[in-house]
Amino acid sequence: MTTVSNIFSDKTISNLRSLEKLEIDVPAFFQKRDIFGEGYIYLIHLRSLNVGTCDNLIINTKIFEYMPLLTHILFDITCNIHITAGGHRSLKNIRQFYVHRLVDTLLPFLRDLINELKLTPIETLSFRNTFEDSFDDHYYPWNLISRKLQNSSLKHLLMTENKLGESFPLSKLDPPPPSLQSLNLSSNKLKKFAIDLGNIRNLSLQNNNPGGFLRTLSYKLLNESSSLEFIDLSANSIETLTFKLFKGQPNLKYINLSLNKLNRVTFGMSRLNNLRYLDLSSNNFTTLDEKAMVMFDEQSKNTFFTVNLRKNALQCTCNTLTFLKWISKSKVDLLLNDKCILGDACTVVSFYPLDSIIQQLQKECNAYAYLVIALSISLVVTFAVLILALVFKYRWKLRNMFYLAKSKHYSYKASTDDGEYTYDAFISYSDDDRSFVLKDFIANLEIQGMLNYACTNETFYQAKR
């Protein structure tokens, strides 16, 4: 590899016939002349060109005509380029094309570039720090690129470190080119993203901000099964994920959810029979719940399954004892920290040997359980005694309140009997005696009493006569 900061005669460089990679700056004053002259024709091993500083570098039909074997071109961040009609002729063997800046990112300039590249055997296309976030409804870089390259040989598309937060409207995105296998959209400030994955096998959404979106929706737009094998959702400030996030992706082998804010496994993993690696490192896990442990055990039955839980504040407490026992017997390949945190949240102890930690916690937890039971019983007894004492102290007041409430609940209708009687009587009785008073006592008093009264009067009148 040779680095050149000043343009010199191509005859000089023609002697470097074993050169495979060239890094060169192109000063502005030199761009009006032939930059890569006839001497480059002798560099039969030159495959890679890295252009550093340049200003409005024009890619035309002749710029790389003496570098016919060139397969890899990278234009650095300080290089602005523009391509003219027919520029693909000087890129006839290009496979990898890396762009930082276009002379202008307006639609015509990007369209010119894509129109020329689609006529090349390009396999990797990268736009790093190329686009701003001001796009109108008709200018979405993804749609232009995917639409123009539908029949190309493009396999890998990188659009990283841009400002594409608002340029991926869910209902207006074109499907990817059928040949596309890898899509990297890292560091684009994306809040929403969902497309038809097509034949994409590798999708990277690292360092964006789709946490709110992925809480209820998936990055996969259609219901059909996809070919996706690798998904990177790391560093996205994700707190929770929808259960259906990985549905319809049976070929998934690697899931990267590291550097987020997860503390529970809320996503499903059914039918992910090929999943081998789940990265949950650098999150907020202190333990795993029962559902997650069962799900991971089921996954380990299908294939050798690894879960990375490193750089999580895992705890060794009574509350996590079930999790610790699971670790000791599970067939899942677990990657853990060397230490765990005790119940006081301050003391850190070695995770190994794990069996001794489990035994120690079982003793402590049993003693704690007995103490909790004893305190609970004492509390219940104390509370019962207190209630009984209050009931006894205020028994008459409570009884009064009871009968008052009962009388309101069981309101009796006043008698509608308008008959005339010789005597009036008031009877006071408890509710328990109500049946006796109404059925026996009153009947005896009114009927038998009247008979006795009549007999008495008859005797009196006879005696008087």
C-alpha cells in the first residue's frame, strides 16, 4: 500500500508494479488535468483506490480508464464527487464503491450517480455521512436507490452516519433490490423503520432511536417469512419489545440487543429453530423471569444456543435464587460476569463456584422465611386481639348501629287494618321472636282473648239478672 499526498508523474508510479492499494489526495488545481495517466496501466495488481482530499472531483468516461482492474474505490469525507453520463465506463470492473459526499445531495445528482452505477457490476455501495435530514415527499434516498438498482448485482448497501430520521416513511418505502443481502442503516437517527425484508440476510439498525416504535411494531413490514439471519438492534435505548418482533423470521441465527435498557425478555422466540446467539449484554437485567428461562431451555433443544448476559447487574439474592438454580442446571450456554451483587446492592461477590452461593442463599432465605412467617403470625394475632378488644369495648354501640342499619334495610310496612277494637296494645319484641308474636301471641290475644271476654260478659249479665 502506498500513500501519496502530492500528485506526481504517472511515469514515476508506473514502476510500482506490485502495488495493490493506493491512497492519494487530489488537489483542486490538478483536477483539470489528467489525474490518473497512462503510467497506471502498468499497475496490474492495483485493485483498491482511496481518494482523500478532493474538491468537486468529476468521474467521467476517462478518469479511471488506465486502471481497468480497479474493484474498490473509497472517497473520503473531505472529497466531494460528481459523476457524468458515461462515467460507468471507467468503472467497468468496480465491485465496492464508498461515498462520503456528493457535490450536491439534491435528487438529480444522486440520480446521476445511481444511473451510472447500475451499469457496473457493483456489489457494495456505501453512503457514509452523505445525506442531510431535509427531504421533501418525493425525495427519499432509499426509494431512489432501491428502485434504480432493482436489476443490479448489488449485495451490500450501507447508509450510515447520516441524518435520515424522517426519510423512511413506513407507507412509502419501496422493496429492496432482489439481489440485496445486507443492509446497514446504523447511526441515522431513525425513530421508525419497517420494510419488506426481501432477500436481506443481514440487517443493522444499530445506534438509532426506534425504541418507542419497536414497543408495539416490528422492523419487518410483511407477514411472509424472510431470509434474515442477522439482526443488530444494539444501542437504541430500547426498554421493551413487542412479543411478535421476530415472528416470521425462521432463519435468524444472531440477535444483537446489547447496549439497551432491557430488564425483561418480552419478545417471543417460537419457531426460531436456527437461532444460535442472543446478545443481551450491557442492559438492565438483574435476573430472568420464569417465562424467559423456559423459552431459553426450549431453544437449547433445537441447537447449541448462547445467551450473552455480560455487563448486566445480575443479583445473588433470595428473589433471584430460582434464576441461580436455573443457571447451574441449564443447557443454555450462558456468558456471565465474574461477579454478582448481593441483596444490599453494594456488596459484590464472585459468581463462582455457583453451587456454594446457592447453598449459602438457601440457608439465609430459609431463616428469612421463618422470620417472615413468625412476624406475620405475630402481626395477625396482635391485630385480632386489638379488634376483639375494640368490639368488646364498643359492643353496645355496635349493637345499636347494627339494629339501626337492619331496620333501615328491612323496612316494615305499617298495618292497613282500620278495624275498631276495644283495647289498644303495644308489644315490644326482638326480631328473633317476631314469628311467635305474629303467629301465636297476637292470634291467641285477639281470638282467644275475645272469647274469654265474651264469656265473662255473658256471666256478668246473667248474674245481674
